[in-house]
Amino acid sequence: MTPLDALSQQAFTAGRRGFLALRNSHNLHAFAEVPTLKFAAGVGINCRPKPGQSRDGVPVAQECSWSDFAEGVKQYASTVVGPTQADKRFNSAYVLAGSLETGRQAVGHVMGVPGRDTAGRDDSALSTVTMLVLDCDQPASPLQLCAALNQLHLAYCVAPTWSATVERPKWRLFLQVAPLPAVGTVKGRAEARLRYAWLAGLLAEMGGLSVECGVCKGLTPADSPSTHGPPQNKGEPAYKCKACRGSGLFSFDLSCWNYSRLHFLGGLRTADQSAIGRDVDWGKGFAVNSEAWLEGSGWGAFWSAAVGELELDKPQPVGV
């Protein structure tokens, strides 16, 4: 685990703790009016691919109202299904949650790693981030989070992912934010990653999702053996402690991150589970003033310490 990986986990946890301060400040109720939503997708969230063409192609810049975007997600959720997992994967579309920089192609590298083929999912051409896209790959209910976002009159959309099933629902939250800069430097990407993890922690706490594992703190290496999980005599599989999937806990997954999305992992089915079938819940409203949320929850002090720990103000080697 790299120092940035460890700080990402710490940012998620510290963001959860910071929600109390945010909730008691006026910053929670700060909002932003954004007339249209800018994003990018392979062939468009509202479109069907041409015969033989996957949706997951080179992202194309798009712009629409929040209502049109949410309705597009709703339609997509009903059409992405197929008789096999391969069919569902082929029909799936990847959304880059931001606006593309003029004159640049959204291909090349991911997270500053030269030569890493991204199959159209690269985010290096984004100039701003316009949404937080948070995936929950375990069946923890989004109901409380939706209720909190409704109470704040925020624009959001919760939809099943392409691989979700009735037996194992998975959901994705699209949350509109006031445009945030996406700076492609080492320091800029580190700030974006930690900032994203911090905001994810705020949302996890707002949604009442279970706290992180008290045994491993979510820091167990992926290749380590299982350390705890559901009882084996129930016929359930063991889980690596990294994500704590079998313990009903909720954590932050470091394995899937770019400017455009990150993953939550953990949590068991709750009694009020609403993510059944291909239902989509969405609400109109304002964009999150994420800078106010960061300020009100103590992000500034955490980021200042992280800059020093990662030595981000030191001159970077040429080509990094």
C-alpha cells in the first residue's frame, strides 16, 4: 500500500468523523445553481449503440439538464439488462463525470500511469469534475442517504449497476456538484483523490452506512488470507478482510478510482432495502457546494498535513 493509498483510507474515515461538524454548521446547507450538467460518455447515456459497437468507447462531451440526465439513467437501467452477464456488460456505458478540456482526446493514460490502456475510460482530459459517482457493490440500502439528499434539496440519482441482480442488488449514486477543477499534476491528482475520499466519507456517514472494520481498518492487503468473515458452517464464502464484505461493514475501496468515480464496498442487506430489480430513484434540486462541505468538515487541516507527508510541494521529476 502506497502512502497515498493509506491517506485515501484516512481521508474517508476522517470525512466520516467530520460530518458532525458539517451537520452543525451553515456549510451543509450551502448550494450551487448549475443550469446544465456537463459529462462525457461513450455513445451517450440516452443512446443505443450501433450494431457491434459497445457503449464503452471514447467518451464524447455532452451537456443536458439534470432531469434529462436522470431520465436517461432510468432508461439505461432498464435496457442494459440481458440474458447473460456478457450481454449486460456489452450494453453498459461508462460515464466520465466532468467536462472535457477543449482540443484534447479522452484517451491515453489513467492516474498518471503512462502506457496503461484505459479502453475509453481514461479521465486525463477532464478539466472539471461535475459529479461524484459512488458505487456501492454490496446490498446496503440507499434509503437514508436519499432521504437526507431530498431534505437538502439536492440533485441526485441512485440507479442499479449493470451487474446488479434482485438477489444481490448493487447501486450507483450520481451526485451533482458545483464544478471542481481537475488539475493533471501529481499534486492536483493527489488532492482530487483525497478530496473525493473525504466527500465519500461525508456521504457514507450521512447515509447511516456501517462504520469501518474494527479489526483491520480496511487496510489488509488484497493478497492476504481471509482473517474474518461469515461462519463457514452456513455455506457462505469467506471474505478477505480488505473490504469486510461478510461482516456487514462499510469501507472505501482503493482499487477503482479516477476523477470520475470511486467505489464503496461493504454492508449487508438491510430490512428496508429498496434497490430491487432495475428501480431508479432521483431528485431534482441544487448542486452540492462541495467546497463549502469541505470547509465545514475540516478538510483544510487534513490536506495541509497530507501535502507535507507526501512532500507534494517539492519539485517533481521531469515526466511525472
